[in-house]
Amino acid sequence: RPPTPPPPGAPAARLLFLTDLHWDRHYMPGSEAACPDPLCCRGAARPGPGGAGFWGEYSKCDLPLHTIEALLAQLPGTAPFAAAYWTGDIPAHDVWQQSRQDQLLALRTITGLLRQHLGNLPVYPAVGNHEATPVNAFPPPYVRGNQSSAWLYDAMAQAWQDWLPPSALQTLRAAGFYTVQVWPGLRLVSLNMNFCSQANFWLLINSTDPAGQLQWLVGVLAAAEQAGEKVHIIGHIPPAHCLRSWSWNYYRIVSRFEGTIAAQFFGHTHVDEFEMFYDEETLTRPVSIAFVAPSVTTYINLNPGYRVYEVDGAYPGSSHAVLDHETFILNLTEANAPGAQPRWQRLYRARETYGLPSAFPADWDRLIRRFQDDERLFQRFWFLFHKGHPPREPCLAACKAALLCALRTGRSADPSLCQPLRPMLPFPRIQALWRQRRLC
């Protein structure tokens, strides 16, 4: 049954979505912003102009704590939220010098800030790939002892115990994923997407379902279907960025439970995009969309940002589907001007900007086709893709072909999903262009 708009006067709910905060505790205003290292804006402040800005910098830099705190501090002054989804990547990109103590400090510091500024708002986290050290190293649960991830999952369960019930904390401790009821009729599933990551070398042992997470997911979705619940799925790494076997299995699950999965929310790429899911039989009927929200961090050359989703609210018969979304940014050019105060502002509202009658999968599918023919609309998307601070290079023919193909591809390494777009490039070339822009 295709989704339908909620009845007139039906309540809606606002969900705060935060991802990829990447707090750099060594960020130093005035320091070198164009250094040769993988992460800049650290070390001693240098005299004269050209150094790192106070609130952040358009460079290979993460964020100081006061910028993250400024974001959280202004949230209570906005319209109220029903819940917050937080999809990970807490530490900075200085991965070559991180220890377990560094990661746990970041986890506890940012969790404490969220609790301080969001008060009693329910917060539902997901595990990012930067939470581990070495980065991306998430062994399957059957690995025990010092090489296991128990040091991280136990700390998360302790830090988040006020937000999650005991049943969720149990699976979080075991393998970093969980399910919880958000409100009557809506269930949340938080996936540990590190068990599909192309950068997780532990998965060379088994890349199909290394933690039994997909089998568990099928059980949760089947029970939700039986109970008449709708489900929101959150995770860090988007499904098309996953290893092929895991990604295709996940795609099949989404297709099977299209009537139960109301929405999917991911982060990781730092930019503003989405991934389409189609029915497996024809690959033409849109069944779901994975929203990929932009990062809080500036890494690389971005404004800080966050997302707010408007969803069908809590009432009998609600679809709990996404009705619209808004993206907010801190314009660093304005914020770092002498004497200025940080002003978080709405960058755009999706339905208004793209002229969408609703925000269901079919609407986003039609938008991709409009991008093909309407160059002005596509370039607007390219500007918003980078949170209002686009790179120096424009997105021309090859870039556009690769990006539109990526938007249509909710599972990795599947050229058939691009074919309806009549791409001018061979699929291996498109894949190579994708890999070039992957930051994390």
C-alpha cells in the first residue's frame, strides 16, 4: 500500500538528528588551518590573519567543544522535540594518536553535554566508526578478551543507561545494537553499521552477518509487523557504503518489511544526501529512502550543521513516516567575523526547496529524475549537499552522473540501479568517483 498523507489536523512530531560531531580537544583558534597533516587547526596559535577561526574553519579541521556547546545551548529556544537520534562519530580525526582513554573521554564529555542541554529529552544513540581505536576496528562478538569491543560497549551502556531500558542495554553491551519503543506504535532499531563497514578488517573473516545482527533485525521487524508497530532504523554508515553481501541482504530485508519500516536515518558522509530503495522484483517501485544527514563537524570545508525531521506523530493509525526535514547551519564566514555572535540559521526546508508534494519515497525518486533535466535545481542541490559552502570545483557532467547514480543506489556495487538514469559513464568509473569523495 503506497503511503498516504496524514489526515488534516493530525499531530506531527519533530526529531532532532545529530551526527558526526567529531570534537577535537586540541583545536586551537588562530592555529595553522592549512597544515600538511590529516587534521589541522591544532597546536600553537600563530600571529597574523589566516589562522583557524574561533568557531571552526573551512579546512581539514574538526570542532572545538565551545561550538558543539553553542549548538546544543540554542536548541531549547527552538520548537520542542519529541526525541533525539544521535548517530555517532564523537572523537576527532586524529586517528593515528588515539587511545582507549581518549575515546572514552570523548564519549563521556559529549554525552554529558547532551544530557545537560537536552534535559529530559529521550536520546537514542548509534555507534559510529570513529568510536573505536584503532579506527574502524570492530571485532565480531565472539572475539573475547582485550581484543574485543567490550571496553567500548560497556562504557556506552554506562553512559546511556538513563536513556535506554535494560533490554536495550543488554544487546548494546553484547554487540552495539538495540531496539526500544519510542512511543506507542513506534519502535526504534539502532544498528551497529560497523559490522558492514568496508574499512573493518575483522570482517574479512565473515562479511555476511558477522554479529548475527541482520538475523536479529528480521526478528524485531517480524514482531513489529505482528504487533502493528512502525519502525525507525538509525545507524551511522549508510547501507550503500557497506560490504556487498551485507548491503544486499539488508536491501532484501527493507523490501520485505516495506510496510513496517517507516523511515531510515544515517550519517557518516558529512554531506546532505539520501539513498533510494526499490522493490526487488523490478527495481522500479520506490519502497523506502535512507536519509543521510550532514555532519555537525566542518571536516572538510563545510559549515557546522544539524537536521530536524518532521514525522507523522503519535496517534492511532499513524504512519510515523517523514513528512519533511529542515537543515540548520552555522555560517562560519559570519560567525568568525570580529565581534559576531554565533547564529544558527535554517539553511533550507526540503519540501519547500525542492517543490515536493510530500516526502515519501516516490517523491524523492521523481526528484532524482528532475535533477537530470533541471540543471538549476541540481546545482541548488549541490550547494545544499555541502551545507551552503560548496567546494571550489563545480559538479559537471561526470560528477553529476556519479552523484545521481549514488542517490538511486541503496545497495553497494549494483550497476542495474543506475541504468534507468542512462549514465554517460561506465559503472566502474562511477564507483571510482564515489570513492574519491568518501571522507570517513
